Amino acid sequence: MQQFLPVSKKDMKERGIEQLDFVYVCGDAYVDHPSFGAAIICRILELHGYTVGIIPQPDWKDDNSINILGEPRLGFFVSAGNMDSMVNHYSVSKHHREYDNYSPGGKAGLRPDYATIVYCNLIRHTYKTKPIIIGGIEASLRRLAHYDYWSNKVRRSILLDSGADIISYGMGERSVVEIADCLASGMDVRDITYIDGTVYKTRDKSFTEDGIMLPSYEDIKADKKTYAKSFYTQYVNTDAFTAKKLVETYDGAMYVIQNPPQKPLSRQEMDDVYAIEYMRTYHPMYEKDGGIPAIKEVKFSLISNRGCFGGCNFCALTFHQGRIIQSRSQESIIEEAKLITEDPEFKGYIHDVGGPTANFRNPSCKKQMEKGVCTNRQCLFPTKCPNLQVSHKEYVELLTKLRKLPRVKKVFVRSGVRFDYVMYDKDDTFLRDLCKYHISGQLKVAPEHISNNVLSYLGKPDISVYNAFCDKYAKINKELGLKQYLVPYLMSSHPGSTLDDAIALAEYLRDHHLSPEQVQDFYPTPSTISTTMYYTEIDPRDMKPVYVCKNPHEKAMQRALIQYKRPENYDLVKEALMKAGREDLIGFGDECLIPPRKIKGKDFSKNHSDKKPANKSGNAQNKKSNGKNVRPTENKNNKNKKTSNERTKNRRRK
């Protein structure tokens, strides 16, 4: 009978285990579900014959918290959890978050800042030489020297700061088993230097001879241009088929060496990962605290794929999962669906069938599984690659089969849908089925911005593609007799975004009668092109300068413009409009964003009258904003007023 992994000596005794092979230390609470990386890695090791126990969220202020399972025979695995611990703890404004989805009862503060480093140092206090392998999103994205937004400095490889022996980066199913087998054979951890998907450290220069030498840590720390060049070398070496070994030096004596990524899992291998008998819920020790909130959305969701060839510059998926799509078979997904329908708490609704991008089920072109992805071009940006294979046929078949399962009332698609990929499909069946069966009232999509200038820095398609998608979405819903809306994700203050761009976005929201309920500023997280732009003010793709909004007050203005209707944002919006010379948007006309009024503490009466000046459109295609959960609303006051042909067309689109 399947059981939770041991979390105490009592559990070990009940299973007849004197000493565990491995102990997994994790920053998340223990949830035995395939949506949690710790569960997959531990179960994969168990499947290969190793005994594994887990210490979830140990007290990092108490050395004894790391000893509750005793000394493992082979070593420790350490992960911060499903999120980078700093993203988990802090908002983009660096304020402490009050809620943690991955902790009992949502309680915040149960893991330390830079959790991977802290846990490893905690282990080293007691076990001086025991092998430590680190992994998960935090270790993966900090595997080489990186800009750290929270300390506002370039930090060393997490391998050095943590004192760990090896990083298993990426998804890790293959590399952790190879590492375990090496340790079980008696190999010294310092000799495990050849496994794909790993990073190790050495003082032996001979290991660097067949690798690409990156600039030293000292050089990239001293010069932002050098940093940008180094990052882009890493970026074009993230493909499992084409990547070279990378070498980063520290003090001229220590070498951190990154081996190429592990190869993508085959469909059968993906099926095997999800065929494991997980407990599919949190450990019962958390019941007294109200359980683990993160299980609610994933418990009745199905993971269809991993990886993404979308290539958005602000996304770390290229560094973590790669650009080659890996997917499960329809049979595997349907078997899991049948399993979750048997859960007593199942109410008939499958919450999601997807992954990083729901409608990606296969590699973008045939050559990728043999030759890898292109290093000098993207599949969807700036336009569709001629070799892109576009088809939703298999995904439509899968969703159809899931809808027909007994006890299933509705199958939702809540993962991101790549709208440009939808537009490139000449067959409208997927979009029609999506509208008819798989959403309820609204569909969330991610244009991110409306300015083509900003979109180019985002790695997103031209706004005309999104507008065309809006038209098609509205047309299909009208044919189906449905009133359903689009909810666009938008982002403010992304590198490249100016105040003019933020105003252009506000005008777009005005014309489309959109009122964002939430707004997200750009959040610089490790190992993305966008974060490199933020830190260096250079686009690493062409080494050209990029405007970056870092001033907190300007960031507040850009943010306020997305929610210009809110009374509390009035002063910031007015200040932004006057600073940009857009007084034409202050008044009572249909085209105005706000009415005239004095700004508290400031007198702009000398440069501004309530009369509407000549239109100063300026650069209307230059800015980027990200407002999440944007809900379309109709401006009833302006509903029957005469507007421009363009705004009338846009209203029909909505």
C-alpha cells in the first residue's frame, strides 16, 4: 500500500528502515503530488530502489532540525521548493508577502531568505563531508553568477555560496538518478563531473579545456557590458542538443562548470513520471493547520506538457525547462483523469489541462528532437518561423475525450494559451471548442503590452496579432451565442517601457473599455533576458542601450496609468500626463483619461488650462504594462457618444 515518505524516525521504524539512502530537505511543506518538484524527485529515486525521507521546512535556526531522520547513507538533496524563496517572500516593491501558498495554512515566514543556501549551511554544521545535491527552480536559475534584485548586486554561483557539491538543474529526473547511482557505487562526489544537467566546482584546470570560458566573476561584477555578454552566451547554450560546456572562474583558482542540459524526456518517460502512485495530497500532519493552500488548484488539474518555445524574455522557462516541448500521451492523461474523478472531493470539474503553455503539445518543428532548437532565432518572435508546425488536432482530441469521461461536468483550460499560435492555425476547431466547452465567461491571455516597441523587448508578437485574435474570439463567441470576454495580462515598467508607452497603454484600455483590477510591475528574477536588461540597461541580444524605468516615482506613475479611473491614482496620472506633455488627455471629452483638477501640493495652473490643447499623440507605440486579472467593463456614460472609427471598431471587437 502506497504511503507518504518518512518524515520522522517513527515512520522509518514502521517501514523497517534503519538508515535512509537520501534525505530531501525542502522549503515547501510536504505535498505528495506531481505538481510539486520534491514529490517527483523523491518518488523517482524511490522507484530506482533508494530509500528517501523528507524534512519539509526545517527550523533553520536550530541545528537539530536537520537531524530528525539521522544521517543519510549517501547524501542530502536540497531545494527551496516550487518557487525561488525570494519571490516567495517579497513583492516587486520588496515588501514582505503576508501569505505563502506552499506552507501550512498559508502562513508566511516558514522558510528563510535564500533558502537553498541556508539549508545547505545548516547541514554542513553537522555533516562536514556528506554529499549535498541542490536543485529546484532557485538553484537552477542561480547556477552561475547572476544579478540578484533583492540585494541589488551580482551574486556568485549558488554552488559556492551554499557549499553544496553538485547542482542538478532543470527538471532533474535523469540527472538525480545518475548522481544517486554514482554515489551508491562508491564514487566520490568530487569525481561526478560528466552528467548532463549538472553543475560542479573544481580547482583542476584540466576540466576546463573543452568548455566555453565565460568572463570571470570579478569581470562581470565590475562591468555591466561584460555581464550582458556572458549572460547571452549562457542563453544560447540552453539547448540539450547544441549546448557546450560553460566555465566560470572565481579568483583565478576556482572553476564552476556547467555541463549541457539533460536530454528531453520521451513521451514514454513522461508517462512513467506521472504513472507513479503519488498520494496526491498534503501530509496529514498539516490538517491541524488547515492544510496546504497550493493543493487546491492542482489537485484536480492535469499536466499535459513541459517546456515552451514561446521564448518570452521575462520568462525563465528557457533556462529551466528548455524550449523543446515534452508531453504525455493521451492515454496517460486520461488514466490520471479517471483517478482524480474517484476522489471523494471531486465535484465534476477538471480545473486545467496544460502546462507552461496549454496549447503546445509537440516540438515546434521536426528537427528539434535530433538537432535541437535554433540558437539564432525564435519560433514565434518576431514573426512565425517558416518551419513552425502548427496544429491543435491532438490537443482537441484529448480535451474531447476528457469531456466524455463519467462524472466530468466540465474541463477547464486555465494554463496560458498562446494566442499567436492559435492565429497561425488555419483550422479554428480549437478556438471554437475552447470558447464552447473550456472557459466560463472569460479567457485570460497575455499580450503583456500594446506598444510594439515594448513588445520587441518582451519577445512578444506585434499588437496586430493580438487585435486579430480579439476579433476572431469575438466572432466565434457571437456565432456560438455566448457573451464571453478576454482578460489580458499586462505588465508595467518592463525594460524599454517609457512614460509615453504607459500612456499609450492607458489609451488602449480606454478605447477597449478595460479596467484592470490588478497591476503587476515587471519583477526582475534570476536568469532572464529581461532581468539582464533591467540590471545592465543593455539588450544582450544586440548589445544596444535600453531605457529602464528604475525610479520608484516613475514606476508608480506607469502603474497608476493602467488604473487611471481609480480616484486614488488621480494625482499620479495627472502628473504623468503633464510630464509627458499630454494635457490633451485631461478634460471632459471622450478621449480624455481624467477630468481637470489640481494636484495636491503642486500648482500646474501656469502650464495647464482646462481648455483642451492640440492633440499630442507622441509615440503611441512605445510602452509596456502588465495588469493581471483585468476584467473588461463597459463605460456606460460614453456608450452612446460619437467616437472615432477606430474606437468604434475596437468596441465591436470587444
